[in-house]
Amino acid sequence: MQITGMLYGARLLKLVDFPIAEVLGPDASESQISDLIKRHGQVFVKPLFKGGVGKKGKSGLIGRASDLRTALAEKERLYFAEHKHGNATAKANGVTFEGGVPAEHEVYFSITDDTRFRAPTITITHRGGVDIEELGKDEIVTVPFDALTGLKAFVIANALADIGAPREIVSPLVQHLPKLWELMHHYGMTTLELNPIRMRPDGKGRLTPVACDFKCGFDRDDPRVARLGLPEHLFAADVGAFEQEVNELRTHQGQSDVFVINERGTILAPTFGGGANSLVTEVLGEAASISSDFGGNPPYEKMKEVARICYRHFLEQSNVLFIIGGKSNNTDIHETLRAMGDALREHFSANGPTPLYVVVGRGGPNLIRGFGVLADTCDSLGIPYRFFGFDSAISEVVNYAKKVDEWMKAGGRDVIAKRLGLTAVAEGEAA
């Protein structure tokens, strides 16, 4: 999840006219908070975390106040709260104030892609407000639907009937929940979750579903995300400086998906293609610094900048620069290898040489030209290399890179260091 909470969730839900709880941000004045309490009877004070951070309520990280003094005390307690969830620790930066919504019924609802059905899928229960893992199978239902026809009212009605939901909540949900598919589909979301939706009664007892919490995730390579005009910092949750720099290079052309596996890894493996990424990540394990996918025919300028960032963060510690991918249909291999070679040459010029072995496994348009350009670069820098074409099994190429890394650790790094005139440095490292 990349957005959690109602501060931005309310803004997104307004795009499809879905009813929302009234919310104030961390800059709300005392008079605004006091007025919100008067109109709703109470407010919930929630810390603002980047990304999806779960189980805040169980950890005591949601405050409730029915007067201004208590609300301000809860703000002070939660503004910079820390939350540990599993192995992760998140730190808040701000709070929201959300008006209370009286209700007898609470609903959980989500839409996501489900690999079991290979289709968008809804999950719904009339026992929301809790962790859905705690519910019995007869209390929650998951139903796929056709993305071409969209989320129809009868899908919602049938799902609620299957779990025996109270009759009074069915009609309001059938009217409003299909709007959420419009939001997800038109703005590049991959997942959307509301928990809870509180069924607020009006003066005549009619119920209205009101979103009281919001989570969603985006496909950052989908250009429709840009329609929302969301600030970039929302997508910087749980990433370091390296991932953040690469993420800022996202464009409509070329992917730039990265994740740091081991900050002290000895194989820097810029990878092209999701299938290659899965294999490389699994086989290299902790030896790899990063997991990445830079496919999608990135232009020269973007690929050079991506390579420059990779080199600056990881090249000095790396034994192997491992450029790997499957046989491409549309990525210009000459352009990508030329960009990576030029960035390598500039890195050596600016920072001095470093002991390195280059291994490449690729296939695709202009492969031989690309190999020739990169070979010239390696020759001019005095570093060894080995290139594999499309007729080489990718698994064997990955194993070869691992063997080179082992050789480098067993003394090969010192051999290359001497060739580069870095004997003193190599001896210092050995000592």
C-alpha cells in the first residue's frame, strides 16, 4: 500500500462521490478541531505514516477525543509515534482528526487483482473494522468480476447474500460500492481497501456507507496515476536513498523498479525483464546488492542516469557488474549497453578505478553492436569481461557470475587491482 488514511483517501474518494468521514490534517487550527468535535460529538486522532502500516488500533495508535484538550493531548502523543509491525518500524510525521460516524454496522471492502482468478476481485464482509483474518469463512466472501464490464451492482448484491448480510445495508452498498471500481480502474490503482465503511443512519433511518479508513496501491508505471497530481513523497515509503533516486526517474518509457536486497552485496546486477529478475534474485541471494527491472526499452539518457546512480551507490563494494536479461523484443541493446558503458567510464574518471569483473547476458535488437561498444569501454578501462548471447541459458550465465564473484573473493580482486595500478590499495585491504 502506498497511501493509507483519510488525509489523501478522502481526496481520492471525492472523485467518484463516495461518502467520506470529515477529516482535518495536521495543520488544523484549534478552532477547526473544536468545531469538528461539536458537529460530530467526537474525533479520532490518527498518526500519519508513509505507506500501508497495519494494526495501529491494536497498538494503541488511534486516539479518541470528545473535547479539545484531549484532542490536543492525543496529537502530542501520536504526532511522531513509532510503530513496529513485524520486522518493520515506521515513524509518523503528523496526525489527522476524523469526525466520528455513529453506526451499528461496519463493512470491509477491497478490490485487487487475484492470480487465482486472473481477474479483478472484490472481498467483502459486513463484519468490518477488524482484521479479516480473524473472521470465519462464512462471514467473508471473495468474488471475481469481469474487468471489461466492470463491477456491477448484482455482483455486490450476490456477495452480500452469500454471507447473510443484514437486508438494510444491501441497497446502500449496491448503490455506492461500484464507484470504487471506477476510481481504481481510471487512476492506475492495483489495490483499494476501505475498512471500515460505517453505515450511518439519517433522520429517517436510511443508511449511507461512509468511508472511515482508506488504503490503496498504484502501478507507478501506469500513466493514469499522474492524473491525480499526488506529491512524490507519498511513494517514498520504506525506501532508501538509492531507491528514491531511481524512482524519481520514472517516465512513460522504460521501467525503473528497484529494491535493495543487501547493502553489502558483492554482485551489482542491473536486470532487464521480470522473468530474469525472479531468477537472478533467487539464485544470487545475499550476494546481490539489488533486485531490479530496467526493461521496457529505456532511452539512452534514462539508462545512463540509472546506471550512474547504481554505480555511485554500489560499484566500489562490488566484485561483479552483472548486466543480465532475456531475449528482448523491443529494447535496443546497443542503446542500453552504450549508456551503461558511458556511465561506467565517467564513474572511473570521476572516482578512480575499482577492481571489477563485468559479466553480461543479453539478447535482442543490435546485440552485437552493443557488445562491441561495451567491450571497447572495458578494454579502455583495463577491466576483464565475459559476454553471453541469446543462445546461452540464463541460469548458466547467473551461475557463471556467482563463480566469478567467488574467484574475486579468493584473490581475483587483488589480481585486477594490480592490473589497474591499485596494488597498495589491494594490499591495504588484505591487511
